[in-house]
Amino acid sequence: LYQNSPRREQAWILLGLNCGYGNSDLSRLRVSDVQGEWLDVPRGKTGEDRKAWLFPESRKLLTHFAAERPADELLFLTKDGLPLVSNDGKRDAVASSFKKLKASCGCVRHGVGFYALRHVFETVAGETSDQVAVNYVMGHSDNSMAAVYREGISDERVKKVCSAVRDWFLAGKP
């Protein structure tokens, strides 16, 4: 699926796997958010802090798209110049494009859309046994007492969980 997708969809797939990004996360991503090896963007749905180390493959594609757009604008737009996902949820260019891509590759599975990549990130990254770092990358809220005392998550821990997903992906296990 990944190898057969056009560059824009490749970037989306990588962000789904690399950062646990969903459709709306892609739609909110701004050119100015692409800064070197890291995406440090709060989760739009919850406002929770989140940070992800970008795979080299992700960086390459994001840098390509960022170079084509003004810094203060959305990184990805529809062909009509609109955000990928509308505020009312009636337009979701990520979902429709991913559905067409799956069909063209013969990978149709009912009920499995782009958001499944977020589930894959959670599942594979969870194998690192650092659920706190996985939750941070995903932008999950943590209302535990440990979270009250936790002062932060190191970049090394974040990179470790993201790297584990990259290793899994490059091993051809998907």
C-alpha cells in the first residue's frame, strides 16, 4: 500500500505510523510545525502536549511539501485549496483518498481506514514497554497521580518508541 501511493499519501501514511496521526491531525498540520527531526504539536482533539521523532523517510517527504508552501499555512490542502478535513466532518479528503488507494492496491478491508495507522502505532510502540512515552507521542491525556509528578518525557524515550515502529515498518511486517 505504502509503495504504491503517490507522494502526498506516502507522507500521510508515514505520519500515521510515525506519530500516530489521524485524519484531523494531518488536516491541522502547518508548514511551520515541520522543524528538523521533531514534530512538537499539541493534539488538536484534546490540546494535550505531544511530540514525535520523525523517521528520516518522513522528514524527507515533509521537507519536500513544506518547501512548496508559505510557513504560516497548512501543510496539506485539498486540490480546491481547502483543509483536508472540514470542521463539520462532512469533508474528509484523507479518508476518501485512503479508501481509493486501498482499492487500487487490492487492500480493501471493511471498517479499516486511515485511522487504523494510529492503532498500529499504539500497538507496535507499546511493545517497547514504555507506555508513558507512547501516550505522549499519541497525545493521550494522563490523569494518573504519576502524571502529576512527572516533569517531562525525555527525547530519548520518544525517539525509542518512534524508532521501534520504524524498525517494524522497514522489516516489512505490515
